[in-house]
Amino acid sequence: MSQQRFIGFSKAGLLNALVHFLTRDIKLTRKFLRGLEFQGAEANLLVRQVAKELSECTFFVEPGLGEFGIPDLVIVARAGEAGRRLVFFVEVKAKSYMDSAASNSKGFRGRNFGSFINGQLSMRYRFARAVAQWDARSISGIAEPHEVASASARLLGDDFGRGRRLRKPEVLKGIGQAMRPDFSQSEGEFLDRTFFVAVTEDSANPLKGPDSEVLRDHLPCYPAAIDGDRFAAGAIARTGWCGWPDLESHLEGLTGDQEYKLALPLSLGPVRARAKRGSTGHRSPG
């Protein structure tokens, strides 16, 4: 008998397996969204309300966002016929959060900062700020606000030289308009419904670990011109997490899914083997 298999390597295979699994039944996506843990109580309440009434969900896997990089996953979720629309930027790692993060104090002065999870989430915030001010009539596409680019240079050492941009018409028409179809929506209204999520190999929320200088230096940094900036503070409250072990225990059928089973030993397998031996291994962006 003829047979075909899809086997994904590293975290990409695990991510593909998860998305394929979720898209089989919207009830699974509702459960996935309900399982996310956000820093702010209001963020948790809003996501759970939308998850309960979820009627439509689009998954963009590894979309190219020009100078803003390539997120692992962007989810656009809508509740009801004319209900609320939420946007989730999701970054996936096949290791613990701290083994996937880099020092903000070094930032872009360090090696491959944009490949570490806190650097990636910071970049997704910068893209969200650009989308929030996007005028679809502009021929220059999406451009990062000057104050965000300046704050990124000051706080994270990003010497890009100007605000980052995305000009590709096909991407703007696809993901840009899916995220913000109503251009009369204010910047604050859009950002209040935009969330940033880390998926890691942790058994407890690493973002809510014991407060320390090391943890603070590895949390997502959302560049702001001044302390207390409401957009940056709101992004921190809407930063969330979920762990692969938790997904496996709460998404019924995930561990028995053939694609997930094939991807698992090639991604999480080595990390879990090291954990059993009592070793965290070597830190890298992966």
C-alpha cells in the first residue's frame, strides 16, 4: 500500500503539528486560547471571553514581515458575527524560556538577539505599533513610529538607523488587513487587543518566576520613549505563556496525533532527555 508521511524537524515541525491539530476543530482552538496565562488579570478575562464565543480563527505560520522579521505564528481570532477581534503573536521554543532568552542589556549588541524569544517578542511589539498607525492609503507600507525606533536604539542597542518597514503588498493585503481591517480604529483600540505569547518547555510560568535582576533582564522589552508609557505597560500586561507539557495534558488527543508524535522526538526529545539526566544543556536561540 502506498504511504506518505510529513515529518517536521526542530520547533518548526512541532509548531506545524500543533496548528494542524488545532485547525481540525474550533473547540480545540478555544481550549488552547483559554489555557494561555497572561500577566494582567484583564487580559486573561478578555481572552477567555473571546475564546468562549470564538467563531473564526486564522493562523499565519511564519509570515515574512520584512524588516520586522518572521514570527513563528500570528493568530487572528474573532468572536461572534460582529464580535471582537484579537491578534496573538506567538513565539515557540523547544526548550525552557530562560534557555531561549538573551540579555536585554546587551540587546542587539549581543549575537543574534532577534533570534532569542525576548528579542522576538520585542520585535513583534514594534510591528504591532507600526500596524496601529498604518494608513492603508500610504504607498510606503507599514513604518515603525519614530519614537519606538529611537527607544529601541536607546534601550536595546538596535542600530538599524531608522524605523523598520514592511512594504510587500501581498503581505499587507493578507496579514495586515486581517489584523486591522477597520482603519478608523484608534491606535489604542488596536493595541488593547494585541497579545504576545511565548510557548516553551517549562512546567510553570517562567514569566512569573521569583523576581530577580536576571529574570527582569530576560523578559520581553517593549521599547518606550518614557517610563510608564501606556502602550508598553499594556503590552506587558498582555504578554502570556503556555508550556508544551501543559498543552499535552489539556489538549485531548494531541499526544496521540501522528504528526505531533513524529515531530516530538526530533524537537523536545533531546531537551527532555537532558532534563532527566539533570542537565539544562547549552543556551541558544532554537
